[in-house]
Amino acid sequence: RARAEAASAQEDCITRDGRRIGVFANCGSVDDARRAAINGAEGCGLLRTEFLFLGRTTPPTREEQAATYAAVGAALAGRPIIVRTLDAGSDKPLAYLPTPVEENPALGARGIRLSLSRPEVLAEQFEAIITGLAADQRRIMLPMVTDLAELRAAKAILRDVEARVGAENPTELGIMIETPSAALLAEKMAEEADFLSIGSNDLTQYVLAADRQNPLLTAMADPLHPAVLRLFAQAAKGARAHGRWIGVCGGVASDPAATAILVGLGIDELSVSPPAVPAVKSAVRRLVAAGCEPLAAAALDATSASEVRNLVEEHFHAFA
Ligand code: PEP
Ligand code: MG
């Protein structure tokens, strides 16, 4: 199997009944992008740009940001790069952009909320992305969106920057679905977002009211909980209603035990940790997408995450 995985590492990923699933990588450094390319990722489905901003006393210049985006783009040799705008907050504070101490940073001024309160920082990041990556390689994604007003406000800033720098084409602008609000409103969001990508780490934390950083709750904060999966399903339905693609870029995408359910829910793209790319690709290639749909339906009807995990086991035995 290892040799077969290596041989097909760079090929498209298609289920046995012909459904194409994109397998991309999450990157948080230029090195990650190199590892992603070696492992056969089709591109970067989530570039966490915090690495450019954190742990320093002065902000990165626009040129420095652009050079880093260009290096990520070069490492992935022209394949698409989805750059997520800065997802800082009082849990990931910036020395040069002080944020008030918050009692509950996960529910605080983070992600797009913080960016919209500092529009000049967001505009500079947009400009750096546009100058660092070619039009056909770049996509932009917004973190922690809760409603359309935030998407519209960020899009207006992006279009202003594009007009100012004379960009030829509008950049595709998608949103993360990682708040329950965004998932519930996905059908509305997909009218105006070019794509959706589920951030299962935060979505699970918010749906189950279980802090993702609390080691006592690791077992409880399972993204395969039916309550979380119901929001995945709602988001996928919303995306499909407007002909948008929908991905998953949270940790559950890297879990080959989850692949069948995600495909059965109608997910088009999985963005996984660079080392997980070969295993997730081979998991997709073993699946029959049509057979995943009843599994997904049963998972939505389950009453606990462990029941869902048992269903997955049974499915594997039935189709292995
Ligand atoms: C997520 O929340 O699932 C996600 C991908 O974003 P991060 O892990 O960077 O918060
Ligand atoms: Mg998140």
C-alpha cells in the first residue's frame, strides 16, 4: 500500500464511483507548504497567517508579508493558496496591536471582528496577498464570521484595495464556517461568499460549549457529535443551493475515520495537515460516494459521537 500511495500521491483524488474530492493542506509556515507539496496536496486550503504576526514587537511590513505569501505560492508551484486573514485575539495577542484583556477570549474580539476594528491592518494584508500571489493562485478566506454584515464589510475593503492597486480580477473571497451562527445562516452566506470552509475545531467548541483547549474535555469535544454534524449538513446544503463549493479545514478533515461521513454530507474539499494528505487521499479513493450518503444520514440521526464512530466502523467492515 505504501508504494501505491507514493505512486498516486500527485494524482487527483476520485471516489470509486467518480466523485472528485479536493485534498488540500493546512499550512502555518513556508516549510509546511513544502511538506504539503511533497505529500501531494492540491494546494493550500488554509494558510494560517498568524505566524507572520505573532511573537514580534513590530508589525510585518507589507513587503515582508507579500514575500512570504509568494514563497508559499512558489513552494506549491502555482497550485491554489487560500490565505486566511489574521485570526488574532486576546488568546493570541499581538505586542504591537494591544487588545484588551478578556475573560473569555474564545468569545471575544477575535478573527474578523478584530480585523474590522483595525481596517488599515486588514487592508494592508489584502494588498500584500494581492501583490504576493498571482490572480489565478490566490483565494482569501475570513475567520470567525458570524453574519453577512462582516462578510460585506471585509469585501468592501478588499474591492477598494483591488481598485487602488489596479488588480485585474476580483479575488475569490470565502468564509470559514466556524461559528454556529455562520452555519445556521450558510444558505444566506453562500449567496455572497465564493466558497465556504468548515472550521470544525472552533465549530465543535461553540456547538458543544466545550473549550477546545481544555484537556478535560478532549473526549467530549468530538466533531463527529451529531449536533455538530447537523450544522455541517446545513452548511453543505446552503453551499449547494448557490453552486458554491464547501470544504472542511478543521482537524476532523485529517481523520480518515471521518472521511466517509464528510463525503456523504456533500463536502467537496478536505484541507488536512501536510503529513495526513496521503492517508486521506487513499481513504477517499477507497470510498463509494453514493454509499456514504446513507452513512451520513444515519450519523445525523445518531444520539452521540460514540454512536457515530460505531456506525463508521460498521460501514468500513461492510465495504472493506
Ligand atoms: C478551526 O477552527 O477548525 C480552524 C481550522 O481554525 P483554527 O484551528 O486556526 O482556529
Ligand atoms: Mg478556528
